[in-house]
Amino acid sequence: MVKSFNEFQCRDEEERLAHELFIKVVSDAITDRACAIHLVPQSQEYVMKYRIDGALREITRHAPSVPASLISIAKKAAALDPLSSLPQEGRLTLAHSKTGQMGAAPQLRLSFFPTAFGEMMIIRILDPGKLESLKGKLDNICFNREEGELVRTMLGKPFGMIVITGPAGSGKTTTYYAALEYLAERTEGQCSIISLECPIELHLDSVIQAAVDPAVGFTYARALKSMMQQDPDIIGCSEIQDLETIRLLSNIAITGHLVLALLNSADVAQAIMRLLQLGLEPYLLGMSIEGVIAQRLVRKICVHCSEEVMNSPEIVEQFCGEIDGYEKLAVTRRGRGCRKCDGTGFKGRTAVYEIFPGDRCLDSIILKSQSVEELRKVLRKKGYLSQRQKALQLAMEGVISLEEALRWTIV
């Protein structure tokens, strides 16, 4: 059970002050829309940074004594060893006025790591309220109309495997939960949906969820084998870790079940190649894959200070042949920076998707492609738009800057 930081019993005045300070630090971060807090030691002091809209922003600097008290109280509240300097991980919940009841309390993922100048603490902030708003509502995911229809078609298949991929922090879990809720709503309770997760980040009333724990031997592979005795129709797997897991998922997909699985990779081509590198046979991959959804989060231009910028002909010409209507990139938009966005020019994020709806010739495509780059070229020739092309479209529409489109997406 995840412990509540608010319910931690302080033993003395020092712990009480550290407890209050920790609550203030996390509450301020939530108010500032941060998804993570970094406490990083340097030679003479600690630097506190917030990750806001995907970018780190320095907030304050402190003498080592203040962060040390925060690290100590966080470890104690999470039932970790406060004296150990070895890497440790823990979880907490924290009631916060912005989220209301404890049922919607943000979850804190704590990670402690020894460095040359002291112990570093990273606090990832997971807000169930944000995920709650997406339950069963694929329309609230940042798909355009064409992408939404394509994803619904994939989810409407009676069997096969759909892989949701992207780097860490790209919103894969949000898409995963929205897809599970959509399937539960579409099937009207007539299908058994079981999701294996490590850990469970949001509880879904219409989905059977199981927490995998490799530390005690309850691995994804073992859970999948046991789960098939529970008569499921739709299976979710929050992480593909090894060959045994992906081979089991592929065979489950082929034998009449719809499978949703998460994988860390950069784009569609890299996801396919990574599954092959794990050892999955090309024929099995080609038979089981019904779609790959690759995504990445990019920062949106602040609407309060958005302004037009002219791009040089040399910059525009480099996109000739890469995207239709590339001439429109001669004039794009950029955030000037204002009080609303703390002078950054960005506020909020949106997702850029690359969607591959599966191909019965996938195994032959794979055999012709000896590298990720070659597979990307093959997919482009078949007409599938890359994340770079999708991002450039958003730049044309004035949603993101041209610099942001080029910085975060792969050709």
C-alpha cells in the first residue's frame, strides 16, 4: 500500500519543520504545473529545479542542510532507510488543496541516487486527476480527426497486438489508460479486460488490474501465463521487458485476443527493431502486430505572446520534398515570452504521433531493412508520415514553433 505523506507521524520539532517544508515544496511545484522536482547537489549547495512542459527550470539554491532534511523526511515517510546512501526508490501520496479529496491525491515517485557531491532526490509528480479526465475519452487525447479514426479502427480489431511507444515521459501511459477505458465503454462490460502494470498509476473501475512485482518473482511473463487461465478477452501490459514477455504477448494476440502493450522507443521503426533485437521472430511479429502508436510530447507556443516570425529561404528549402506545402514554413509563430509563461514563450504541451496501422507484409519489410534508418525509409515510401512531418504540420498551424518541431522529433 502506498503511504500518505500527510499521515506521517513526526517525532520531534525538526521532523515537523521538514514535514511542512516538504509539503510546501511539492504544493508549489503542483501549482506551477511541474511534473517533477529535482534536488541536485553541487560542490557547495543544492539546486532545486522543476520540470515544466518537459524542460527543467531552476527555482532556488540552498545550503546542503535544507535539502538533507527534505531527503531524510521523504525516506522516512516512504519507509526507506534514511541512513543508506545506496540508490533507493519509494512512493507516497500527498493531499493537496488543488486536487481536493485524498482519493485524487497526487502520487509521488521518489528516487534517491548518490553523486560525487551528495545524494540527489528526484520527485516525480503523478496527478490522477489529469488521467481521470481522459478515462474513456480518446477525443481528449491530442489525436487529429484522421489519427483518431485510425486508432479507433485498430482498437476495433477482434485480435492482434497494438504497441504504444515513445521515450520516457511521452504520455504513453495516458494513451494506454484512455484506450483501455474506450474498449471497456465500447464493449459495454461484455468483455473481460485485464491489465498488468508496474505500478498501477490509475484505478479503472471497468478494468481488472494487477500489480506486477518482479522483486518477488511476479514478473510480466509469469503473470501472463497465469492470467490466461482467467478467461480474458483483452489484455494490457504496461511494459515489454524481455523476449519471454513479447513472445507470450504475440502468441496471445495471434490466438484470438486483443493486446495493448507499452514499449520505450523513439518511433515506429525503432519499436519494431527493438522487438526484433529482443529476439522475436520476424514472422511472429508480422502475424501479431495490428498497429504501432508512437508519440512524443512537444511544448506549445504561449497563446498570450505568440507572434509571427520570418524564416530564411535556406531554412525553408531544406524541407522541400519532406512535407507538402513546405513553403508555408516561410512564416511560422514563436512565443515572445510574457508573465503568463514566465518568459519562456511556451505554455502546455501537445503530443506528436506517428501511427502505423499494421501491414500483412511487415515480415518481408523487416527482412529488407537491415537498420532502423532503412526501415524508416521503407515506411515513408509506403506513405506513413513520420513524427517530424507531423510536427512540421503543427508548426504550419502555429501550434508549436519550428525550432520545437526540429528539436524533439526524428526525421
